[in-house]
Amino acid sequence: MIRALDGVDARITEAPAASDLILVTGPVGSGKSDALAQRYAALLAANGIAPDATVVASSHPDGARDLAARIASRLDGATQAAFANAPFAGITLDALAFAIVADGALAGGLAPDIERLEPDEIEEIFERAAAPLFSAEWAEYLGADIDPEISGLRTPDRFASTVLRLIVKLRDAGISPDTMLVQALRGASAFYGKPPNFADPGLLVATKDEYRSSLLVGPVELERQHRREIDLAKIVAKLYRSYIDELVRHGCLTAGDAIAEATRLLGEQPVLAGAYRERLTFAIVDDAHDLRSGEVRLLQALFGAKLRGVTFAGTPQSAIHSFAGARPEATFKLATTTIELPAGSTVPLAIAACAHAIATGTVAPQTVSAGEVRVYRAADRAGEVAFVAQRVAGLIAAGTPAGRIAVVHRTARTLAGYEDALVDAGVPLALYGDIDLLARPEAGDALAALWAAVDPYRHVWLLRMLAMPMLALGDISLGVLCGEPANPQAVLFPLPVAEPEGDRRWDRRKDVRLAMNVMRGERDNDLSPLARERILAFRERRSAWAAHARDAGAGAARAIVEDAGLYLARPEETPARTTRRAFIVDAVLALIDRYALRHPGAALEAALEMFARIAPAERGPLVHGIDGTGVFAGSIDRIGPRRFDHVFAVDARAGSFPPYYVPDAFLFSPAQGMVPKDAAGDAPAGRTAKFTWYSHQTKLKEAYAREHRRLLALAMSRADVSVTVSASGRATRGIGAPEFEAELQSMLGR
């Protein structure tokens, strides 16, 4: 290791471009990104390297853009223009992978027109792949020798989600379905052929009382668990193959799939590999601590096992994606030369010390000046929300620009209450991350207007439309519209009568009555004059919406929601709330535009059906606000290279941040094979012996907590002036999950 002191710039800039992997590391704020940019600019000037022969990347999209901007600021006019047009400057590595796949698709057995899938769309592909497993085609799909009593299979949706998460990780690790099955069979034979000592005192002490019975197993029960594990492995391998077949057939790839396929194509096609190796001679990658193993293998396929011509920058303290496949320790071991930068002056020393203590789990008191690190615990969630909103509004009133403040959590899905309090206080927001878009009332209003245009007989959406500000019908009016008119028109043909729901008589007319009354006006005379006026106006508008949807398909969406008044300010609401609603509606329309782009000529109804498919997903569509337009409100992993004066890390209580660790129904290890959690079937205990043993051996819960520690530390280290960590309720003992707010209280001696 070269320890960089006074000569850091020279060591970084003067190392030859063709050096084996160079790693620039150091604490957060030590200048690693600037060092990469300086190295790149110096080599371009000294060696005449063409920008289009280089890769400038990061494991995070915002980090890639930031690195490209730092480089551009160091280049002269002509070189800057060439750099701006370079195909692989300011990218994440999946962009490079998609280019490789496009060039090698035909020879590699892939569809020629590659379509990029976003994370929220992948479940639809997998649903097609897994459909036979949950249908009457079970025996034909798997074979009659597979036992249906499999760990996790009693809840099909969760089982499918678990398999999909595993497939994503297997693809990233470069493990094919056949290899996965071989490893699973080998691991099962090794484990059950010579079981570990389930009576080991350390294992027994570390196992909760309710799970110790899983260790009281004899040969017969172990053999039964062995058979079920093998069946599970065969099912997962089958689903994995089906998933890949669906991808190939439809030409659809996620970012992870593209990286896996690009690496495969480079290994199978010498001509393709040679062309790219000759074309690309130099690469710099920022935030290398969050590179997945698949991304590292892609770089090795291009630059060789020793990554000749590549420079990384990163620090293990900032690694927040190890559970998703990042292996910073293994990645950094590849470096031939490591240049360690000293701590910089960007992060105040007190904040850096507290962040380091949280990241490492130490509780030694720190000397912290007043105002730099604050902790606050409210009696309840409402009190915490009010405190945060008051503090943020106070900072803005005192002169801090809204864009220099961040309110963050491990996931943006928990921030809606904080957002409401902030926008009601007049604080503008910029939203980032998975905000659970489709659960937002603003998104529901947009979908209600669109469904009213294409299918008014979707009564849940129609009722929502009638209650929206455009109509604002009260309960009495809605009750009238849901009722039978006094003199209903006689039906031309009688509707069928059946009893599908026990003894309740099914009335087809009742099921369609609301839409019929709204569309035909059979109860208009029973409404109040104001309600009747609004219904008449809506009927006319809705007719125009329907015509526009028929003519323009999915392209009609924006005009419909605009005419429905969703962008208009509402009485007594702040401009910040109006702006947030517009942002949410725009995000919904962006998804429709994305669907229309991939399905030219698609009907608007087809795009709306897409929302029904993706709404239950565990992670929704990501949103990306406009920097500087408001307080950053989002998930910590979306902060990227941004810095703020003040950072608020909220809801830092056990069970929320970090959440309690709930393992999947089964895990996979190349050495141990499948590790089912639940002992399905006629078992003496709820958990398998293998899972109890494996959890203890690998310290899964501890690793999970460690990653969330780094996540909070990362948020803290992005503050230039102050950090506030808040929570609510009574602190726990921190056994099931750490109490970050309480730990900070202890550190600060407060």
C-alpha cells in the first residue's frame, strides 16, 4: 500500500494509464472523486488518450454525473466537447453492458431489439415464467416426483418474490441455473451427509428459545428435510431457467441482466471481446465500494483479471449494498496499488467522529460542539414529525436555502407524514427514491380521472372521481347516484340471475347502477341543483376524454388529468403542497409515457392495467426530484454525491431504522446450497435445523444491522453544519435491532 501524504496528487496523476488496478481510498470527504477527476484530466493531457476510448463510471447514477462534471471542469474547450460526446462518460456500468449486448445479441442468441426493463417491471416477466408453478400444470411443469410441501410455497406471492430476489443475486454472481442446481445438490449432500453438532453450546446460547426445538432433530427428520431441500432446489432452478427463457424470448433485460449477458457474450465471442478491448483503454470508477460482483466481472472481461488501465475510488465505510451483492472487501483486494487519502476538511470533525462511531458500533463518548450533532426523541410519531417540520422551517426562515437541507430515512416510503407536515408549513420539497408512488392520494386521483375516461364501470375509481374537487359531490349525492331511479327504463333483455356468493342474490343492475346513473342521467332530477349542474358538466367533459383516449390512446393521459384540474391550486393549500401534487401526477404520467414508448399505439386502458400489475411490488418506481428546488426528502441511498448544510435522519428507532431482520423463506450459499427457513410439512419444529445453524454461522442479523449502520453514517457524513437524528416512542434495549438515536445519546453523554 502506498500511503498518500503530501504527494497525493502526484502519485495519482503520474501513475501510468496502463497500470494494474489502482485504488484511491480514504474517509468520506477526503477528496476521492476529485482525485479521480484529476487523474483522468492529467492522463488525457499527457498521453493523448481519446475520451471515446475511456469509461467514466460510478456505481450510482448521480455519482457518475457528478464525476463527469468534475472532469469537464478540468478540461479545455476542444477536449471538453469531445468528452461530452464520449459514449461511456458519466455512466453506470449497465449502460456499457447494454451497448455490448446490442452488438453481440444476434450471435449470442438474444433478440435483436433489446428492451430495458426497470426494476418495477421485472415482476411481470417473472409472473409469466412462474405461472405454471401456481396452476393446474404443476405435475407437467415440475414432474410428478416433486413434493408440493415446500418451504415458503404456501404463500405463492411471497414465494415468487423470494425466488425472484434470489435469481437477481444469482445472475449478479454469475451463477447459471445448472450451476446453481449442482451447488445446491452438493451443498445438501455435504451438510446432511455429515451434519454439524447441533448441541454446540455456542449455537444453543445464540438461538432464541422458540427456535431451539429445530435443533432437536434425528436422522429421520434430517432425511425428510434433505428431500424437501432438494425439491426446493429443483423448483428454483426450473423457475430460473424459465425466467431467462422469458427474457430471451421477449428481448427484455434489467440492468443486472444486461451486465450478466454482456459478460457472457464477451466470454463466448472473441471477436466482440477483442473489438471492445481494443476500443477501451482506460477506465475510472467512483463509489467502487458499491460495485456488484457482476459489474467487477464485466470490467475484468474487458480489462483483464488484474484490471489493467482501471482506477477505483471508494471506502468500505460507505458500502450500503452488500446485501444486494456488493463485496467491497473482495473488490478492493484486487488492487495492485492502494493510495489512501487523509481525512479532509469537508465533514466537520465532530460529525465525522459520530458517523464513524455509528458505523462501527462503538459507543465511546465524543466531544461535540453545541449544534453540530443533535438527537431528539419525541413521545410519539406526531411529536417527532412536528419537531422536524418546525426545525426545517426555522432554518429556512433564518436564511438557509431549502436545497441545502435534507430529510432522509432508509426508505422514502416512510416519509409521507414528514412531507405533509413540511409542505403544510410552506416548505418546498424535492422527492427522491421509492416514495410508494402508487399509494399516494395524488396518484390515485390521476388514475381515477383516467379510468373514468376509459371505463366508468370501474366503480371504485368512479366514486373517487366524483368526490374529487372537480365535482366534490357529498355523501347524499353519491347515495342518490348509487340508487335505483324511481321510474327506471325497462331493460330490453333480462339480465341473468345467479347466486355466486352464497345466498346473496346477484343483481347485475345494482353492480352497474352508479355508472349508468352518471352516464345516462337517470337520477339527475333527484340531485340538488348544484350537484346536477356538476354531473352534467362532468358528463360532457368525460365524453370528450373518452373520445380523446380512443384517438390518442395512452398519449391522451396528460390532457385528461390537466382538464380534471389536478394541477390547479386548491383552497387553503400552500404552494409547496400544490407543487408536490404536480410532481406526483407528473411521475404517474411519466410511467404511462414509458409504457406508450415501449408499446406503440397502446390503448390508455392497457397502460392503466399496467399500474394494477406493478402496484403490489415491494419496491415501486423511483422518482428523482430537481436538485436545489426544495428540501431533499428521500432515501439515503439516493443522496449520491450531494452535500447539505443540515441533515435530518428521522425515525431512527429499532424496527424502523433499522427494521427488524426478517429472513426470506430460503437462502442460498454456493458452499451450503439451499437453506430453507421453514420446515414445511409434518415437521416437529417450525424451522429447519440447517437454517438455525446457518444463521448462527454467518451472523446474518449482525451483517444486516452493520449495513444499516453504514447507511446512517453515510447520511450523517453528508452534512456540512449539523446533523439531527430523531426518533419517537420509548427506546428498546437494542437486542432485536440497534437503537441508533439512543446510541448517539450515549455517545454525546446527554
